[in-house]
Amino acid sequence: MATSYFHDRSAGRPSDGVLSPQTPSTPSLPRSNALQTRIAAVLSASYADLEIRDTLNIIGQRHLSNSADTRRNLRLDVQDELIQCNGEIVQDFGQVANQLKRIGAAISSLNDTCAQMRRHINAASRDSKPMLDEADTLMKGKAEIDEKTRLHCAFTKHFVINDTDLLTLTSMNEPVNDDFFRVLTRIKKLHADSQVLFGFEDQRLGLEILDSSSKQLNAAFQKLYRWVQREFKTLDLENPQISSAIRRALRVLAERPTLFRNCIDAFAEARETIMSNNFYAALTGAPVDPDHPVMGKAIELSAHDPLRYVSDMLAWSHSATVSEREALEVLFISEGNEIAKNIQAGIESEPWTRAADDEDTEVFDPRKALDELTDRGLAGVFRQIGQRTEQVIQSHEDAVLAYKISNLVHFYTTIFTSVLGPDSSLLSTLSPLADTALRSFRSLIRDNIAALHVDSSVSPSDHTTPDFLLDALSTLTTLMQSYDTSAAADTDLERRREGIRDVLEEALDPYLSACENVTKRLRNPGKLVFALNCLVATETTLKRYAFADRSKELRGKIEAHLDELVEVVHLFLGHESGLDPLRDSVASPEDVPANMEKLATAARQLDAFLPSASDDARGLLEQLEDKAIVRRVVEDACERFVEDFEEVEGWVLEADEKHANQVNGDAEEEDEVMFRDLFPRTSGEVRVLLS
């Protein structure tokens, strides 16, 4: 299509100055060059050019056909359309010019009106200026009055207490409730804030407010002080639901340390009286308050055993101490240590309450104060326990009972130490009780030992363990059981041994000394049997408890006595068998030929003795109570007897051998008697018969 378009343009547009190829007046070569130049120009044109693109769009919008007439008239049509558009534009600009003229006339009219209004405004301003100045002055005065009114309202609201609140704070007829503490908190803040007023030149207002608030605070704390004292008189610590008001009152009252201490002192005295009455009620069963009867049987009626009686009293006191401490902890101990902080603040606000030489006041310790208050409340109970326990100790002359009471008191002393601390004054009441019981125990033991010297003067006929030692060991077993129970919490073996050492010295050593005195008057083997019976019984008793074990000390004595007893049985076997008399005559192989008669006699006596030798040896030790020791002694003695027999047997065999060497074999008589024939028993046969 482009080729035909350029062809049509070159053929049908003579007015463009381009001659057709048939024009004879134009040479062929220049026409060809012009066409090529036109084609090259068209081909080199950029179709991305905006002007060409817009032109093509306009042509496309007109929907023109590609004909020769259209191509010839396109420029004329475009120019004609352009002229028409220009004419329309000129016409439109004429209308705009007319409108601008009308706008200019309107603006001139507005300017005249504004100038006239400005003249009127200036005249009005000159007339109203005095009234505006007066109004401004009045507005500033009103603002100042409003500010003073606001300050007055705020001051009145903050620093002035109405009559209703003042009545709630100071009247004794009004209860101590949340409204009381709310007003009190407000007064304390008002009292603190009144010091801010001292920064102004006129301090009279601040002094008046400070004075009135101080009087109101003093009246409020006096009311609170009296209310707390009344509540303490009727306070039931056994009730788990203690009023929160009393706890809050104590924390607030701590800001007045003097009043707080007076309340605590009165409370401690009241609690001591109450606890003493409760303890008496528990002892006798008579209730202090008809509305609160005593639960369970009275201690004096149910505890017939003296030890049970003391134990029940201590158990009651322990239960009461724990309950009292828990109740007081709920009452006085709070999160954040409020009481200590309030007391410290009160001390700082009341420096006149401190002594002149007490510049460094000790900081209030709530735990220490709680322990002291518990001690004071139970002091009366512990005094009664101390008196009654001493009566029990003095009225029962029983060493075991005294020692059990001492251990029992020591056990509860350990428990109270864990509950109240080592510095508790109550421990000063319990500790002397344990010492008193222990002194009574030692005194009674010494009395028993003094009476023992008469009994020990008579020797037991059967060499068995004497009754006084058995009684002492039975008593000692009971004492060790009691000590083991009281010292169960102590895992240090050395400390437990140290605790029982005095008891062993008092309750055992004197009896062992008495047994030694009896032993000195006896003969063997009864002496050794009696000593072994006493030592073995003692060792067996002490070995039941590791803290009382004396095996190292006693075992040496036992072994020494065993060696002596083996020697005695050995001598018995040698004498009864005839071996020892033979050994006295025959001390070497050379003595055998000269004592052939004794050798034969000893052999016959030995044959008669051996079948019952072991039974005879055991019969000699029948009074020895430990059969294992009997078996060991007999076996050791028999072994030594066999060794002696082997020695004599060796001499006999050696004598036969020497005799055989001396005699000529050819001249030997057939009826020659051998020494072995006179003493035929062998060591193997003796060992079997003695086994």
C-alpha cells in the first residue's frame, strides 16, 4: 500500500512541483534521483515521532478512503478546517473579552463599597474603644476571681474536715471501721501537706492547720488505742477468722510507738492470764468459759503414769505454743513489714520518746517481737509445768523415771528451740527441769549402789550373772531406750556417745566394779566363768545401741579371760588323761626307756578318759552362759591337748627308732617289746575322739 500511495502521489500531484516520469522536458536521471531521495526520506522517517503518530491518528479518525481525489484534497481540507477552527477561537475570545469587561466593572464597584465600609468601621472603632477597654478589664478581674474561687474550693476540700468526718474520727461512740481509717488517712496527709504552707510569707494559716490536724490525730490515736485495748480483752485467738480491723488498727497504731507498746504489754498480760486458765482447765477439766468446754479428758484424770502426766503437760504446752504463735503471726506479721516501718516512722516523728543516750535506736524486728510476745503469753503455763514436774520428780524415788523425765524435757526443749528460737525465755524454765531430773537420777543411782555393797558381799554359788547386774542391765536398757528416743533427731554418733557417757558411768560402772570385787574372792574356773558371764552380758546389752557400744573396751577383757579359761581346761584335760604326769617324767626321747611302766599306765588312763573327755570339759564350763564361748574354749583346749599328745607321741616313735638302731638285726629277739606297743594311740585317733 505504501508503494501505491507514493506512486499515486507522484502521478497525480503536479501542484507539488514534482513532475511525472512521462514529462519530456525533465531528464530521466534527475527524476530517478528525486524519487529515490523521496523514498529514502520516507523510509528514514521515524514512525515513533509524536507528530507523525498524531497525524496518523487524525487521518484514522476521519475514515478517509485511500483514493487519488482524497489524497489531492487532503491538504486543502485540513487547511480549511484549520481556518474554521481559528475563526471559532477568535469568536470565543471576543466573548471572553466582554465578560472580562463586566468583571472589571464589578470589581470597581466592590472597591468603592469597601472604601465606604472602611470609613464607617473606623468611625465605629473610635466610638467603641473605651467600652472595649473597660470590658477587657472586667474579664481579667473575673478570671482572677474564678482562680481564687477554684483555689479556695480546692483548699477547703483538702485542708478542711467536715463535722461528720471529724465526729467519725474522734467520737468514742462511733465505731472503728473503714470510714475511720479513711478519715485518719486523710488527716495524716493533710498534716503532712500543711508544711508546704510554711513556704509563704504569711505562715499563720500553716501553723493553724498544723495545730488543728495534730490535735485531731492525737484524738484519733487515743480513740484507736482505747478501742484496741477493748478488742484485746475479748479477742479469741483460737478463732481462725480474726477481724481484719484489729490487724489494720495495730499497723496504724504502730505509728505511735508508746501507745503500741502499752497495748502489747496489756495484751501480753491478758494472754498470760488466759493461757494459764486454759492450762488449768486442761489439767482439771473445769472449763473457764461455759461456752467453751474442755475437749477430752482432764490430764490429771487420764494420766495415771507420772511420765505420761509430764508428757501430756508438755504436749499441751507445745500445741498451745504453736497455736499461739500462728495466731499472733497472723495478727502482727504483715507483708511489707508495715508495723516495723510505722514504728520507725513514729520514732522519727517523736524524738522525745527516745532516751538521751540512745541515739541509735534498735530497729524493730517483728519476728523477735513475736517470739517475745509468745514467751510472755506462755510464761505462766511454763511456770506451772515446772512446779508440777518438780513435784513429780521429788515424790517418786525412781531413777528410771527421773532419767526418762530428763530425756523427755530435753526432747521438748529441742522442739521448743526450733519453734521459738534458742533465745526464748521459756527455755530457761525447761532446761532447769532437765537438770533437776538428772540430778535426782544420779542421787537415786548412788543410793542403789550404796545398798549394793551389802548384796555383793555374798558370792553367787552357781557363778552365773548376779541378779544385781541383771537388774542394772535391765535398768540400763530402759535408760538407753529413753535416751535413743529423745536423741533420735541427732545423727551425730559422737555427740550421742558423749550424752550417754555420764549415764554409763553412773548406772553401769559401779556394778561392774562390784562384779570385780566378787571375782577376787573366787577360784578358777569359777572365777573366770563368773567374770565372763558378767562381761558378755554387759557387752550384749550395750551392743544393742551403737552410741553405748563398749565392745573395744570389754572385748580385750573377755579375750584375756578366755585365754586363761582355755589354759584351765587344757590343764584339766592333761591331768585327767594322765598325759601331764607322763610329760613330767618323760621330757625327751631318752627318758622313754626308763619310764615304760608310766608309759603303759598313761596309755590305759588315756584310753579310759578319751571317750568322755569332751563332755567332761563342757561339764567343767556348764555354768558359762554363752554356749558359743563354751564350744570355742573346749575346741582350743582340745587342740592344745592334741599338740601335747603329738609331742609325747613323737618322743615314743623316736625312742623306738633309736632302740632299733642300737640292736643288731641278726641278734634281735622275736619277742622284743616296742615302746609304741605300750603307747598305741595316734594323734589322729585322739583328735577324732575329742572332736
